[in-house]
Amino acid sequence: MNAHSSMHHTIHYIELYVTDIPKAKEFFSSAFQWEFNDYGPEYVGIRKRDSEGECGGICRSDTVVLGGPLVILYSSDLEASLAAVVLAGGKITKEIFSFPGGRRFEFCVPCGHEMAVWSDQ
């Protein structure tokens, strides 16, 4: 077994498409305190907080199509996360609702796609 065998078939990196990278960086930085590695005007890497490693990227696209896979973030304080998303300019598409195992809300990123935040609390 090699050192990466426990990572086999796990999601390793995710790319988000947006029409305006500076606006997206401003939103994600404000709402979730994300940090970035800049690679030019068409792409930035999403840095893990207080780390050099990346967990994803933001890629500029002329158009963004809603639908497809839903990226869901975890929160230990769902109401505070919802308030931060709204304050940063996100549009809530589904208010907080309960489901077996937790609660979540869904939102549209300014200049981007739909995402969600969930909590088990």
C-alpha cells in the first residue's frame, strides 16, 4: 500500500466556476474567511485556512449554469453562517430547513453557482 491508498476515490479538489473572480474572492473571503493563491486573472486556488495547501480553485467562466453537483460546506453555527452569506451578498434560495441528521440552507454565490451550508446541530 502506498501513502495515498486511504485517499483512493475520495474528493480531493473542487473547482468553482464564476463570472467575476475578484467579486467571488471578496464574497468567499467575507462569508467564510477563505484565503487564496492567485495564479492570474483566470484562476485562484482556495487555501485551507492557516495552511499552504489548497482544497479547491475558482475558475473564471463567461457563463455559469445553475444545477449540477451541489457543494455543501459544514458549519458549527448555521445561523451565523447564513447571516455571513447574506452580509457578503449571497442570495438565499432555501431558508434553513431540517432533514434527517441536521439542518441546512442553500444560496447563490454572486457571479457564480448555488451552494449550501449544513450543520448537525
